[in-house]
Amino acid sequence: MSFADYAFAVWETFYVTVLSTGFALALGLPLGVLLVAGDKDGVLPLPSWLMHGLNAVINILRSVPFLILMICVFPLSRAIIGTSVGTQATIVPLVVAAFPFVARLVETSLRELDPGVVEAAQSMGATPMQIILKVMIPECLPGLISSMTTGLTTILGYSAMSGVIGGGGLGKVAISYGYYRYQTDIMLICVVLLVLLVQLFQSAHCGPTRAISVCGDKASPAVSGGEKEKRYGTRYHLRTGRLHAGQRRAPPDPHYPVHYV
């Protein structure tokens, strides 16, 4: 194989991984937020049968091995793409396999948020949508970016396995030329290129995560355990989504409601 063949395989793997990750985030991010906000103790409680159903669907899709899932999704790939073989056709099974995983990662990140922050926003009269968009997601943004990177590398591994069913990219090169033709050097080159892609994705996410963490530390410095009550009693600004320390909030007067903007 020539250098151009390897370069084209890397490009196919890159754009399939990025597109599949984008679609998986579009489905998994709202679903993960819904799993947290729709809990019985969440900001937007939903019927228990609906939550159990969503959890069951996510668990079923996550428990099916990817190779079997790709074969099961062939009819859906034909309906959306028009074919079940090829580089573009692998995007559909990649999204179906990845969005439940992304939803669980988002759920885990959001559940790590300190409940006192949400309670402070609720005491200020924030709506559930304001709490989700201006409190939960901004506060958990570094963890969400790390979850996105984890999902990206997982989808990259799935895309390599899609070479078994005729998908393009490095997986097809490694299986068709390296495994079936017993050319170990080609298979090793594909493995090295996949490792380099993972390192590229991992290093690309470190910059934004570090910048967000530094900005968050400067805007809201860490407080000791004895000052948590003071922090949760501070005024919450819904427009900027930050707790302003140093201003003690008086207990709300039921005869004189105050709305913070």
C-alpha cells in the first residue's frame, strides 16, 4: 500500500468518527440531562414508568456487542443511507451504539454536581430550564468535555471494528490487507495510526478543559467545609450562572416576593 492509501484511510476514519460523535452527542446529551432532571428528586420530575423505560432502552443498547448490533441495524442503515455497506453506512450503527454510552457519561457528570448549588438556584425562583442550562451544564462543563473525549475514543474503536462488515477507514485496511492476507506490517501500521488518532483527540480536549477549569477556579474559588453554608446562602445570578460570594441572602418574605434576574 502507498502513502496515499494510508492517508485516505486515516481521513475516512477521522470524518466518520467526528460525524458519529456529533450525532451521538445530539442524542446522548439531552437524554443524559433528562435522566438526571427527570429523576424523582430532580428539577423536572417525570413519571416513573417513563424513566424506567428510558433506562431499560439504554441498558439494552449498551449490552449488545457492537458487531451484533451492526448486523441488527442493517435495515435502519438501508432506510437512512440507502445501503448497509460502506463508509457512510457505518455511521448509523456507530451512532446507535454510542449515544446510550454518551447518555450514561453525561448522567454521571451531572450527578457529581453539588446539590447545594441547585438548591440555591431553586430558592431564587429559577425555572427548571434555567437550572439545566445556566447551572447544571455550565458547572459540569469540564466533566462533560472529558466525557465527550471518552465517547470519541470509544467511537474510534468501534469504527475500526466496522471494517468487518465492509466499512472503510483503517479498520478495513487492517482486516482486508493485514489480517486476511497475513501482512502483519500493514496491520501494525494501522494500529499505530489509530493510537496516534487517539492521542490527537485526547490532546485536543486538554486545552479547553484546562481553560474552563482555570476560569472556574478564578470565578468561584474553592471554599472550606465550614463555609459551604455561607456559599449556598449567597445570591445566585441567573444571567451569569455563578454564585456571588460575600453577599448573604436574607430569608425570603412570603408577603414580598423577590425575583432575581
